[in-house]
Amino acid sequence: MSLPSWCPPYSSRKTGVNGEDVYCICKNPDNGDLMVGCDGCDDWFHFKCLKIPETYRKLVYSFHCPYCEAGITGPASQGANDLPKTIWKRKCRLDYCYNPCQSNSKYCSGEHGEEYMRTMLAKVEIPGLQHDAQLQLFKDMANYHKNDSTAEQFQQIGNEEFIHDEPKDQDSLYAEIVRDDKRLMELQDNVKELGEKTIPATKAGLDTLSKYLKWLEEINVKLALRGDLNLGEDATNGTSTNARGKNKKKFNKAKAKQRNCICGYDPDFQIPCGVDEFVSEYSPDLPHVKGICVKVRCSKHSSWATMQLEEQEQQLSSLESYQTRLELLIRMRKEQLHIHYYEQLLRRKD
């Protein structure tokens, strides 16, 4: 995906000529104008520079800057398969209102819902009915209390179950409008692949790395006990096997420490043998044991474990966030399609 025509090429510059922090595509300091934070690269961007009306300020659900959407920065630049997209909250149906809708509603408040309906009813004309008769019909529809299921469903229009649950009796119209909707099927396929393949595979990879680092830690400890290494404070080459959820400051502090232990780099993170067997084959003069780098303070693979953990943790977090957003999009799409289906159903009965 390419950048919009109005967006300048990416620059990693973070400071201005006078040493002040600069932001956005304009690379100017914070001047008090309305800004939005990018969920992909954590930079800040002016609404004005992005050509977003300030009236949309309350409608941002998840924002990604043009560079992240193009794969230049953010998760996609680090190997993520999908390019992120900005997701907006649904706007209140009143034209002049730019507040987000309440949960399970098309309006920001009950007052605006009533105002919208009054406006719409004032525009409705049913051929063959006088104005007074039309008003009476609308009242009858609102007060419909018969016991048959069709009437009960009709009265529940707008309720959460009615909008989001699939009807028990699905006809050809439902299949045409809802079940066979290409966009809905695409979203459902994406969620299924994430839940059944991508996320489990990422978790499995993270688990493999964690087990490998634990094995490596035990080796460093045994080599130290044997007198081959002087580990100082830690034996894990600047890593934690349980990095997820740890305090970020502590993690960064540990990353910066220099430790006297074997490198341990292996591209596949596969444990080749038991700890004792590996220790018995180790010699300070050897660069590798069973294909694993055993140099002390290795400059070629410096901090590899920390970087791998951070990358895989970030990838998993990004995938889980993407899964949540897809589920939200599916819910919104179903709501739109269900409303359209019941509108068509009512028109057919007329």
C-alpha cells in the first residue's frame, strides 16, 4: 500500500533544529493543535495534517498513521502479515451530532434517538393513507402486543438479541442478504484463521523460545559452577523466560546489563540435548557446540534473546488486538445486515 499523495516520505527524525521534540508528518513541535496517537508506532499526529475534521475527535477507536498503514512503520514493518487500518466508532445517526453511538444503539443517547425518529416519521408518506391515519398506524406498530412470534420479534427491533442473533427460521432472503455476504464471510474467515492457526502458531513459537532460554540458563549456571564462567548477577544473556507482563522498566534495565555468559544463539531455538551432555562438550576454545554459538560476550549476536522475545511478544499482542477488532467489525457488519434484512422483510409483507 502506498502513501497518500498529501503525505510526505517517512522521516525517523524526532528532534528539531533547536533540540525540541517534533511529531507528525509535518515534523513540528506540539503547538497545542488537536493530535491523535498512533497505535502502531506510538507517534503523535495532527488532525489537520492528516486531513481529519476535528469533529471526528470522539469517533477514533483505533488509529494508525499513514506510515503504519503502508507498512513503513509499526507491526507490518517488523514482519506482521496484515497492514493495520484505522477503525472508527459508529457516529450518531443525527447529521449534526459527532458523538459515538451507545452500545447496541445507533444513537449517542435516547434523546437523539427520539429526535431522529420524529424527524423520519415527519417525512414518511404511505400512499392511500391520510396524515392522521399514518400517525395512528405508527402508534399501533409501537404498541403491538399480540402473542404470536412475528409480532414479538417485531416489537424487539433494536434489542441486542434481535439485532445480533440469527433468526431461527432462515429463508432465502436471509441467505441472500446476510449469510452469503462476501464482506462478512471474509471477516469470519480471517477470524477463524487467526484463532485456529496464526495465534496458536505464534504462541507455540513463543513457548519454544521460552523453553530454549530456560535450558540455556541452566547451562550457564552449570558452566559457572564448573568455573568456566563468571555470571555476576544473571545467567540468561539479558533475558527473562517470563517476559510477558513484566515491568517494562525492569526489562529494559536488564537488557542493558553486560553479562559474562555464553551467547547461546541458534536460529531454530531447538534444544539439541540434555544440559549435562552439552556442558560436558563445552570448551572455552570452541566457537560452537552442536551448532549453537558458545562465544562469551558475542558481538555478532548481541542481545539476540531479548530482541526475539520482544518481537514475538509484540507480534502476539498485535495479533490478539487485530482479532478483537475483527470481532468488532463482524458484530457491526451483522448488525447492518440484520437491520437491512428485517427492513426488506417488512416491505415484502406490505
